[in-house]
Amino acid sequence: AQSVAQPEDQVNVAEGNPLTVKCTYSVSGNPYLFWYVQYPNRGLQFLLKYITGDNLVKGSYGFEAEFNKSQTSFHLKKPSALVSDSALYFCAVRDMNQAGTALIFGKGTTLSVSS
Amino acid sequence: NAGVTQTPKFQVLKTGQSMTLQCAQDMNHEYMSWYRQDPGMGLRLIHYSVGAGITDQGEVPNGYNVSRSTTEDFPLRLLSAAPSQTSVYFCASSYSMTSGRYEQYFGPGTRLTVT
């Protein structure tokens, strides 16, 4: 069965420090991977995606993610965290059992950046 | 462009009532989806559509109906509301797979409470 796991419910980091939000996946075939961010009482905003090519992908707001096929991981990273990065982050993979671009989401990780 | 719009923003229903959640997009996207978000469970796919006149079930379709008569609109109908349908509902849209752009764009959500 296809799935996405985000092993940490919450990640705490001080402003200016690097941050990592972890994601592992389980799909058959080549995965299409995504990261989204959700601010309180808002919809989800697309951050970045991995479809093919370079394992390090860069996205919005200085975020990047590294695709690791052997470890089936797609961790989200940022070199220097900002207080404004505090939000709920979702990792997702394209659902290969559906005809379109529907996603399977992880449960989400709350990122808290302290000043 | 307004992007993906959803109405209403908030709704309270009594058990057994029916209602329709509206979703519209002005980006000429072929694919549209409905998800529900529950605490600690991420987002789960309810129904999706790959084009006008074509719909299919997702992971949690029971108690919901959809139709897609136009490219722009994708309403979600609750047939007989139950407390288990208390959730935040998100509509999303995307280009088709052939575009090479697989990310979904999300609406602001509808917060539904069933008493």
C-alpha cells in the first residue's frame, strides 16, 4: 500500500539555525513527491516537488528537499530558519492508483521557530 | 486570477441535513479534487475529477457525492450529514499529467461542524 510517514509531530528550532522536517514514503514505481505548508486557518501552499532529475530540489521561501531513493526519504531543509516559517508542513506523494494528480499526505509536522 | 475559491467558509449542520460545498477555479485546470482534513490525520481524498463529466472515488467517499458539469466547478454534496463528517474540507485543482506540472493548488477551505 502507498503511504507517507512524517515521524515527528513537532520540530522546534531556534531562529537562524538549520531546520529539517523528515518524510519517508512507500510507493511502487518512481515517486512524485511534494511538500506543502499550511498557515493557521489557511489552505495549503505548494513549496516544492521532485519528479525526476537532480536529487536536491529547491523551492519557495528558501526551502529545499533531498530525494534519497535508497532510503525512500524526501526530507525538507532550510539553512537558516525564520520565525515566520512556523507552520504545519505536509509531505505528499502522487497516488499512483488514481488517474489524476491526487495526493497521499503524511499526517503533518508542526514547525515552531523561536526567536 | 482568483485561483481556487470555496464557499461557504464556515457551516454548521444538524445531523441528517444535506448541503453542497462549492468549489470553483479559474485556471482552466483539468483535474479537481476534494480532501478532508482531520487533526492528526493529514488530508484524505474524498472524490476527484480528471475532466468535465468524469468523476471517481477517493479514499473516503462514503456519504459524499460529486459532479463535474463544467471545467470550472466541482461541488461536493453531503447527502445526510453525520457528526463524523465534522472536518475541514479543501478543494484542489491542477493541470493534467501531460502538462508536466503536477502540483495541486488548494482553496482556503470550508470548516464544517455537524451537531
